[in-house]
Amino acid sequence: MYQELLKQKVDLGLRKPYKGKTAAKIKRLNELDYIYGAMSLDGSEFSRRDIEGMMEGEMPGTAALKDCVFVKNYLNTLEMMRDCLELKCSLDKRLLLKFYECLTGEASEFRKNTLTMVDFKHVPPHHADVEQLLSQLLQNAYKDCKNEIRSASRIHCGIVSLHPFSEYSEVMARLAMNYFLEEKGFLPVALGYNRKEYVMTMIECLKDKDDALFFWGLERAEYNKQVQVLQIVQMDEDED
């Protein structure tokens, strides 16, 4: 499938620059995939339409204030990420801390406690080792980059395994994964899981210390997203 992804990536690239309305549609779709992917895989029951409304400043009746604040913070973080992508900034621990601070409004620091990830049946490394292991993880992802989708998968699974932050480590893992995909010319994805499926997938990956199961899902999600964006581009071209 990777070769097909590369072909579609080239096809989309040859159609750039997109017309204004096309670029706006794709930008909005990407933002929604980032935020919906963050919230749905953390167990939120909001629909994509609910979250899109929150992105526009509308507050669903079932939403708490913290949900709307999270959406607003995520949009601000995406602006920062776009600036970093334009400057060709690669992921490192300092950049990840900047994104974390913008997203959460909390101090940009790694966890300073030991913990057990009950849902994932996993014990992360000692907190004193997190910073070094995170740097090594990101360096290796860029060094061994024969398949960018696989590298993005390893970034995600590695960050989940390290659980580098006191909160939002899973959210940050998916954010970092998508940032890397965009940096390499691919599209950010929301993944094709619900919370239960995501947890089961990660339990197997963490237990086996092998990201293959997650990688297969990410590869499929990227393929589907490319097809979706290609349809948007083609429809807008046909209208003109």
C-alpha cells in the first residue's frame, strides 16, 4: 500500500497550488481530523458535527466549558504547528513541549512521577529516563525513514509507551504523529478507531513492543484521507 500512498501523494502535489476555496476546505478538514481524533480516542462522545460547531464557537448542550477550551487551545496549537511546518522545524523534545504548553495551558515539562497506565496494561519507564528516551525516539524516527508512515506510527506508539506528560500523553502522541506526516508531505488523519478499538490495539502493541498492528491502521487511514482530499480537489476542479 505504501507505493500507492506515494503515487497519490504525488498526484495531490501536482495539483497544487489549490484554489482558495479548495485550500480552505482541506485546511478545515485537517483541523477537524486533528481535534476529532484527539477527543474521540480519549472517549469523547461528541460527533464530528458537534466538534465542528465547537470550532465555530458553538457550545453543544452536553459540552462542558473545558471541552470548548480544549478545542480553542487545539486550534491555537494548530496555528503554531503550521508556522513550524513552514519554517521546516523537525520534531524534537523542545518543540513537543511548546505544543504541549499551547494545547494545555500548563507548564511545559515532562512528568515527574511514576505511574501505571491501567487502560493499556502498561508501566512506562521511570520519569528520570523519559527525556532521553523521547529524544532518542524522535532521532531514530528521522534517521530510519524509508517508510514515513511507519516512522509516524513508531513516533505515536513510542510516545504512548513513554507517557512523557502527566496528562494528555496520548493526545500528544497523535499530534506528533500527524505533525510528522505533514512534515513529510502526507495528510493528518483521525484514524479509524473508536476508543475501545484504540485501547485494544495499543495493548497489543505495547505488550509485544511492536507497532505493526497500529501501523496497518494508520496506513489505511492515510489512504482513505488521500482519497477524500483527492475527491474534494477533483470536484472543485470540475465546477470551474
